[in-house]
Amino acid sequence: MSKSPARSPNPGAARRSAGRLAAVQALYSMEIGDDSVAQALDHLRERVEGEPRGGMAQPDLDLATFLITGVAADGAELDRLIGAALTRDWTVDRLEAVLRAILRAGSLELKMRPQTPTRVAISEYVDVAHAFYSGPEPGLVNAVLDKVARAVRPDEFAKGGA
């Protein structure tokens, strides 16, 4: 007897997860290529419309757009937050491009989307890191985003909420 694929109990959460991954992919493409924000968003929409879904969730394009445009607009501040969370001998520029995209998107979400609980945001971007890396990088994402969260959401930590 074959089992049907497991369905997410929360399709909205699966769509947001897929949106985060799509945003990181677009941010990476923007960094290594010459795409503008508008071109990256067009490519994202074309890819989403052209891909067969199968068992994958349709990405939340509103969230992906928010992340892409927000990182593009606030990149210097996000890099400052990330840089402050890295150890002394590391800089944002030394990070690999995919890792930078993950940390920038995660930092933006922590800073600008209070409706996303801190633990959820960090866990989501650690999961995105696992999609690209099998080494220590997901742990780095966890540690850096935890420090960023403490900087941008100090009240949550003062209350013991995170």
C-alpha cells in the first residue's frame, strides 16, 4: 500500500517558506549578475508561473517581493547589523554570496516584520541554509541571526520571550 505525500498542516506557512527561499535565490542572482530589483522580480514571477508545482508549495510572492525590495533598499544597514554579529576576524564581504543573501533576508525579516516570531524567522533561515549547505553554515546563520534579533528586538529578549 503506498502512502500519499504528506501535506503541510499550514499551507500558508509552506508558502512563506517557499517565498523566503525564492527571495534568497533572487538576491543571490542580483548579487552575482547585473539584474535590477525589477528584473529580479520579473524573473521570479516568470519562474514561479513556469514551474510545475508537484508537491512543492507555491512561493508567497508578496513576502518574496518584500524581502527582495527591502534588502535592496536597506542593504547597508543590514550589512552593518550582520557585521556587528560576526566575529572580529569576519566581515560581510568575506561571506559567500548565498550566505550573504540568507543573512540579509533574515535580518530584514527580523527588523521589519514583527509579525514573524523571532524563533520562527531564525529557524526558517536556518532551513534555507540547509537547502544550500551541509557544513557549518546553518549554525553560522543561527548564531548571526540570534545576535541580530537581540539587537533589533531587544524587548522580546528582556521579557524572556525569544
